Amino acid sequence: EDDARVLGYDDVDYHLSEMAPPFIDEDQCLVPGEALVRVEKAPENSRRIFAGIDIIASVETVWNVLTDYEHLQKVVPNLSVNEVLALYDGDDQYPSSSIDPSLSDEVQCEKISKHMRGAKLRQVGSAKVVGINFSAKTTLEVREWPEGMPDFAHFDDELYDGKTRKKRLRENKKMNLRRYRFPRPFALTNLRHRDISMQSVEDDDGEFRLYQGVWRMQPLPGCAPEGGSAMRLTYAVEISPRPYLPVALVEGRITTDLCNNLKTIRSYVQGESEEKT
């Protein structure tokens, strides 16, 4: 078995593997390629989905699009309803890097998040699954992390801890989803980045027992055209549908829609940039 510590990006056939890539290097430019996506199984009728795309635009431009909550339907085409229930102003009382060793990682993450800007959104996504029109509703708490989420907000998988791919995959299949322990987007955390987290509210009456994910935005100066900007947009999400909704029935549709959303964001942002030039 291969040691993940010595694997390069080209050493893994991700189309045949059951796991997300360990990383996408900053020198691996995906422009103008397709969105990358991987799915991992998790306990209790759940999945972890990881995706990414490169965009010829600045981090600031994409950040502004994804935090324009009232107009998210412009870049998320499968949203039939997108209602802003509340806006959170945030404050500077707790920097995102704060660490309180007396608290668990999840409690720290929740405590800090309440001081971040963001919004509460009611969303309904519509799609056709096996020929049947299907809609799923959820109420999300969205938080903005302009300096990136603290490392303890994710379960620790970025460096694989020297484990083989097969061993890590077996362990992740057994790892239960927990609120405020977010999946890590497959990007390099040691690069400068911004994050937007989202999580279904605790009393949500929608089709998901838990839905939580992270948008991550990183500049890619090595992939930028002369005089322009490039950035990487990655997304990691955990979904746990209600027992009456088998995840195997909808995971393909969710994965397809996620790729379409990434490509729509890229087209929208790059189209706006071209209009301004």
C-alpha cells in the first residue's frame, strides 16, 4: 500500500477512488477544466462530498458573490426558494484564531461563529431524481470567516497522519457527523484563504437531519493571466438525510448539482469581469 505522505497529485486515480483528493497543489491549475468532485460514505445514511474549481477572478470578487445572500439564485440555479430570514452584523470580540483549551473544539467553533457576520437563510432546492420531481428544504445558519476557519473547526484529515489511503477511507466511513466539526475542503490550509460556513439549524424541519459545509477561497497567483487574478473555490459538505430519504437515491443528483453550481459561479464571475474590462 502507498504511503500518503509521499503521494503526488498524479499518483491517485480519483475517478476510480472512493475518497476525496488529499490536496490540490497551488501549482495544479484547473482552469479551464471541469469541477473536481468526490464522495465519501459516512455512518447513519450520510455522505461527505468534496468539490473544487479554479476561476479567473479575484478572491474578493467571488467572496462578494457568495455573501450577496439575497441574490444567491443567480449562481445556484437549482434554488427554487432563497429567503433571507436574518442578517448577522458580527463583532470583533472573538478573532477566528481564538483558542480556549478548556472547551471542546466543537464548543469553541460554535462560540466563535456567533460573533461572525452572516445570515440565516431558508432555502428550497429542486431537482429531478429518477424521473421524479424532488425538492428539499433547509434553514441554514451561514457565517463568514474572512481570515479562514480555525484548524480545530475541522476533523483532522489534511495530512492523513501518515495513514494509507485505504485505512483513512475505512476510518472516515465510521466517523459520525457532529455539529460544528466541519469537513475540510480539499485545499491547502497553509495558503491564505477565506471561508464561509453553513449549517442547518438545530430545529430544522427539512429533509436533512444535518447539512453542514464550507466554501473555501484561495488566491492562485501562479495560475493567473498576465495582469489578472485567479483563485480556487473549493467546497466540502456533509449531508445526512432523514431516514425516509435514502442517501443513495439523491447523492448523485446532489453531486451533479454541486458541479453545476461551481461552473455557474465561474461563468457568472468571469462574465462580470469581462463586462467591466
